[in-house]
Amino acid sequence: MPISISKPDSWMRDFEINLFGAYHLYRALISEDCVSVEGLRFFVLGSTSSVSMRSGMSSYWISKLALENLVTAINNEDPRSVRACCLRLGRCKTPFINCENDDGLVSQADLRRTVGYLETCSVDLLPDLISIRPILAPRF
């Protein structure tokens, strides 16, 4: 759906869910004593739609792109003991997916393993973005 005929309510809802929640959580973290913790990592769930720009998802993909910009801003400001990473998910199992076939979806286990790996990285090496998307094997 073109932006010119989109519904403002859907934009507000998508930004509330995808961007403002992460912003408020980050602000709460840095306003408490958590900042004194060395190497605090903040992971947010993005979407590969931020690069694919699927039609009909304008407010969704723009809010996810804004989330990536929030992560970059967090990583470029003090406190330096806090680092953020946006995990771009592609085709994950959520209540919103409209798909009859579950093959090739990103699972909770995939996400857990990725976050587990990132937790072992040095804070200085934590990437701003990681894309997690299924690679479908060819069907014969």
C-alpha cells in the first residue's frame, strides 16, 4: 500500500511496537545502576524487511529501519559500557506470519544460539547488525 493512502493508526502501532518499546527499555536500562555493569549488551529484534522494503508493509519496514538507526545511535554515544545489536530476522514463526508451510522458518532455537554466541563476544566486537534468515534447500 502506498504511503499516501496508508492508515495513520497502523503507523503509530508499528512504531509503538517496534521502535518506542526498544527506546523506552534502553532509557530505563541506562537510567538505573545497570550502566555500571561492564559489557552490558542490548539486543533488539529487527527484520530483513528493512532492506527488502516489501510492498504493503511501509509502516512496518520503516519502523524496523528506524530501529536499526536507534541501535547505531546507541553505539555511538556514552556510556561506552553499553552496546546494542539489532538482529534482523527473516521468515520467523510469529502469530503474524501468514504461511501454511513451516519449512525454512527461523526458530526460537536459532535465535537462542545466535544470542548465546553474541554474549560470548567481546563488547567491542559486538556488531550493530546481524541478519538471521533461513536458506531454503532446493526441492527435487
